[in-house]
Amino acid sequence: MIKPFLTELRAVFKSAIGHSLGVLTLALGAVLILAGLVGSDQVEANRAPTPIAVTLDIAPSTATTDADVYSTVQVSGEQAGYNASWRDMEVRKGDSLSMIFGRAGLDSTDLQSVLDADARSKSLRSIYPGQTVSIKVDSEGRLSEMRYARSPLETRIFTRNGEGFSVAEETRSPEVRKAFRHANLKSSLFEAGQEAGLSGRMILELASVFGGVIDFVLDPRAGDSFSVLYEEQYLDGEKVGEGAIIAAEYVNDGKRFAAYRYTDSNGDQGYFSADGVSMRKAFMLAPLDFTRVSSNFNMRRMHPIMKVIRPHRGVDYSASTGTPVYASGDGKVTASGYSRSNGNYVYIQHDNRYMTRYLHLHKRTVKPGERVKQGQTIGTVGATGLATGPHLHYEFLVDGVHKNPRTALESLPRARTLAGKELASFRAKIAGEQTQLATYTNAWEMAIVSGAE
Ligand SMILES: [Zn+2]
């Protein structure tokens, strides 16, 4: 069902690129200039790897501020003596530092000294393909200096100091640019996100921002849409990573939810609705990795076995065996065991009034008495106990009474709300972002419409 549809969707996007990349750029440019947001030369349309990806580099002042988040350690591009006597060793699949030292002809005394240098040497025990270890050898064939590039942004430097090595860090600050993506959902949030060119990590982050108000397994439907404004990190003109979501919007069944990142005067960061109400809720609605749920949009189904025995008192999420199950809120595990009907089950107590239960698990990864955090994995989906197929049976109890987790939300403690000066400063901060979200979304929709002709 999904495959042919995706093909069609791709065709639409392809046609959108073919006909309207220019239109998109023009439309965006025109609208943005009208909105007074950017100069005409600052909007860059970027095709790969997305059908219509717009990289927006709109606010240099913001970028500089955001870059401060990253380390401020001195960057020294030209290290003294960094020349031909250096040898760059690419980390290969299955490599260890000892294998690299072997290839470089260094002996195990050097290896041991580097590994013993200080606590930061620990990172050398798990090196990954794609990283680089650069080695400098002295006239006696001993290691004199080693540079370990953990990422394009972060290098650890080990310098001989007598018989041992001293450790230093070199960190580069990426240039932070803003990026925008928009998509209409046809099959699932994950597929729409991928079509729009969002990374898996960014899709999960988007879902996590709205996880307290939207159940990304049960709620999404065709016609939903999202817009997201987020940070991308560049180094020497190349994208090296992604930062945080700055602002995002999700329209579910015609209802609009928006979230804006805000750091309050105490330095605490979080996402808030336009009214200044925290998006972080005591419970997340869907307590499992929604990207692993097999079929979306048609998940409301009766419990095949229990409905004839007693009223069904939970929500069932069909998902493949092994799908991670999360604690829906902070709490304490009160039970983790096995019974003939529940199979492997976990119960979590949250404050005094709330309890959540997770049944038919394949594996349990928490013990009674253990404290758990919201989003922490407590087990995996299975079909143990009285279950016809792999699914998570999830129950939500308030004062010992089963409730629909969604309608029970009203009885929950009020989420943090910004007030007074804090609210004023939040409003001032998001004003531009609100305009940007609306403007880019409109321009994007216009481009798709004109491209489809
Ligand atoms: Zn059930």
C-alpha cells in the first residue's frame, strides 16, 4: 500500500524540483524580502540530498551567539611542527589503537603510555572508522606526538612528556546556519520527515518535542503537516552536524501545535508553546519508539483476546518484537515480573497518584525499586502472556483507576508556564521565529503547488 504511494510522492517532488526550483527560490526570496527578513542574496536553495531543501543563512548575529554554545578552546590550524613527519592513519573497520600502532611500527610501551596518559585516554579504547589518528615519531622511532580527531570539531592531542604523555584538546567552533523543512504527511511522520530531508535524529527530536501532546503512533493522519526550523553546523563550508530545533509546528487533524526553544534567565532550556507553556509534560503519550511501529494511520483496534473476557483497559500498540518500550514519565519501578496472562510486565509508580503498566514485553530491562526517567528504555515489545501477536499493552491509572492516558492529561499537574518578565522576554525572542515559520511554510507550499502543474 505504501510503496506505490511513495513512488507517486517522489514523482510529485521530482516534478516540483524540475519545474519550480527557480520558482521556489524566487517565491522564498520575494516573500522573505517582503517580510523584511533577509537580503535577496542570503537565501540559498540546496537540492541534494532532498527534493526541495532550503538552507537559510539568515541571521549572522544569531549564528555567532549560537556558536558560543560550543567550546571556546583556541583553534590552532597550524600546529608547530605539523608537517611531513606526521603520518595520518585512517581508522578502519574493526581497528583498535594497538593495531594502528602496529601498522605504524610503534612498540607497545608507547601504546601503554598513551593509554595511561589520563582519563581522556579512555576514548582511545573505542575508536571508529572514519576517524583519524595522526602520529609523529622522533628520531629514535618513539612516538613523540599523536593527534586523535574524534570528529571534525574535536581533536585530542597527546604530547610526549618524559616517559608519559600530556593530553590537550583542540576544538573548532562550527558556523551555525538555520535550515528549514516542511512536509505533509501521507503515510507516517518518519517517512514524511525522510522525504523532506530530515535526518533520523532530527525526526526523533521533533517527535520528542511534541511527544507530550501528540501520540505519534495513534494520532498522525493524512493531511497532517509539520514545519521545522533548526540549526546545521558547517565547517569550511561543509556540513558537519546538526544542532537543536529552534522552532517547530505540527498540524494534527487540523489542530496546530507550535513549540519554541527558550533559555530562561536561570539558563534552563526547554520548548514552550507560543503562550509560554512548557511542552515537557509529566507523561509522553506513546511510550515506545514510534519509528519501529509497522503500520501507521490505522492502529485503533480492539483487543483480540481480552475484549471478550473483560473491558479492555489499555491502549494497544502493534509493533515488531524488539521495539524499545519507554517509561512514559519519571518514576519508580514497582513491579517487573512474569505472569501467565500479562507475560513479562513492568509497573511504574509516578508520584502518588499515577501508575503506568506495560504488558506482553519480550524483554524487561529494569528491576523493582529502580528509578526511571521519562523516555528511558524499560524493555522491548513482545508477545508474551495472553497475546495473539507482538504488541505493547499500555495502561494508565489515576488513583488506582484505569484512565485513557489522553483524557487523563487534564488531571495532570500543570506544566511549567512562563510569566511576568520571563514571558515578555520569551515573546520577544519568538516573534521573529513565528514570522519565519509562517513565511517559509507558505513559500514552500506555494513552490510545491506551482511545481505540480
Ligand atoms: Zn491490550
